[in-house]
Amino acid sequence: MSQAFHGGRLPEAAREFGLPRDAFIDFSANINVLAPFVSPADWEKWRATITHYPEADARSLRGQLARLHGITADHILPTGGAIEALYLAARLFAGCKIGIVEPAFGDYHRAFQAAGCESERIALAHELWHAPINEWGHLLDPFDVVVLGNPNNPTGALQTRKQWLTLVEKPWTRPKRWVVDEAFIEFVEDHERETLLPILSEQRSLIVLRSLTKSWGIPGLRLGFLATSNLGWMERLRGMQPPWSINAVAQAWSAECLVPANHARLLVGLREFPKLKKRFETELSRIPGLRVYPSAANFLLVGLVGSSLEASRIYRELGRRGLLVRVCDSFHGMEKGRFIRLAVRTGEENNLLARELAAICAELNRRAA
């Protein structure tokens, strides 16, 4: 199966491996498996809203998001997932010279190319993937707009708010605009101290992209938002966004779920991820031939350093066992066949994946001996 651009491709996996979709444990999509439970009765209730138009501008949702994140409603644009926010931001900078820090989410490059931008990949050397931004920030100087994920997908690297502010305040040859994708920021320990949302009003050259689908475990609803204190930009973005970008079911879910009490329950679950991730990382690190990279997000990048190990082969062997992982061949700047990415799931599921992966690697190493 082609692994281009995205994980979570269950229909294709079902066809490839001859298993029903619900037979897979999906480690290829980085979704919060500890999100607050939503009952079937609630989904049935919200389903009834599909016979009516939703709010065309999702004004009520905008107010909810502003209250939840402590920022001004005028600084928020609800979107159909962080992906719509990305493609809208790209159109805002049509004609500009864009620098995209790689390896990174493949749609950064696609979005800015589609918008007619002069988009250039800033491919970091392997040893800089987890380095502080001040060690490679000089590479950003030639660009009008800089795009980066924080934490980065697929490396899991995090640039702290302090590191980012130091970079912004540098004397640049060209004035900088910044697009920072925080799709995975809520999985970071003490993420309230690292997100850029609280300093948004002081940074008019900044756009922050956020996803609700990952942290709340609702990828099929397509919910996210774009945030900026540059009201000129926001006016143009609202003008570019078609009406009814947020469907009625998503708006109904938001009205009942995006409330302080439910948000508190979400945060309780999110606090479990560092412990789950640490145990998962420990188990994976014991497998000969694997290198597990540190990650601030809810996934782990795994390098295949053993000569007998190859990413697509491991993907197929795991897929036959109902375990779906992400091959990283589509990420620019990563050696093909040498990396897989694994979502952090429940402790039981993580242990199962580690056991099966260890058995596969042992067999492949034995055959090569």
C-alpha cells in the first residue's frame, strides 16, 4: 500500500491484508485513545442535526474556543481540521518566498505550492532534527514566511516558547512571518507553558494552527482552528473561507463537549501520555536493530539501524497481524526504508506492538545471519 502523506488509512489496509477495518489496531494515526468517552446515544442525538444548516460562520464555536484557550474571539477562525487552516494560511501568502523546515508533514509543501508560493524545503541534517532552533535558525534568513511543526511530525522534536521568542527577536535580513503548526502541542508535558497562543496578541507576524481531532479523538469530524492577532490577515482569511466549513454534527458535538468540565477530563487523559510513552519507548529500545528517538508528542519515531530490517517489510509483517504502523518514506529528508512512526496507544496495545515487532525483528535478523 502507498504510504504517501498520511496515516490512518484503514480502508486501504483492509483491502491489502484481507482483514476487516475493525480488526486493526492503528498505530499509524496519532489520535488520543484516552479522550473523554462519547456515548452512542449522544452521537445519535447529534446525527439529527444533519437535516438543518449549521451556523455559516461557526460563531458560537469561535466563542467556545476563545473561552477554552483564553484568547480573544476575534483572533480565532474555526476550520475543518488543522488541514483547512493550513491551506487557508498558504493562500494568504501567495507570491511569497516560503521556507518549510523538513522533515515535516507533507501537506505543508503541498499547500503552499497549490497557493502559488515559491516554496523551498529546508532539509535539516539528521543530527539537527532534535537540536534547539538557535543551532539551525540561520537557515531561515532567506525566506519571507517560515513554516514549522511544533512539536514536529514525524521527529517529535519540540522548540520551547523561550527558544522560539529568541529566534523571532533576531535581526533578520528579511522581515519574517511565521506559521507554526501546534497540532500535537496538547500532548506535550506542561503544554500550557509551551503553546504560543498566550503570546499571540504580542506577535502580529504569527499564525498558529491547532487541531481538535487528535487530542479529542474525533478525526472524522474534522475540527481545528487558526489563530492570529493580525486582524488584517484574519479579515482576509474569513473572506477566503467558504460558509459552512464546520458541519452541523461537528457544531453540535462542540456545543456540548467543548466546555470546561469536559476539557478538565481531557487534560487528565493527556497527562497519562508521557508515562505511557516512556514505557513504550523502554520496550522498543530493548529490540536489537531499533533506534527510538525522543519525542515530545504522542508518537515515537523509530530508526531501523539493523541492515536486515526494512520499513515496508516490517509494515507488511505487522499488518498481517492486524497492527498498522506508519512508514516514513514520504517524509522529505528521511532515508527511505529506514524509519517507521508509532502512535502511543493504551499500555496493553503498546505492549502487544512491542512484542510482535520484537518477534519480527528477531526473525529477520536470524534469516540475515
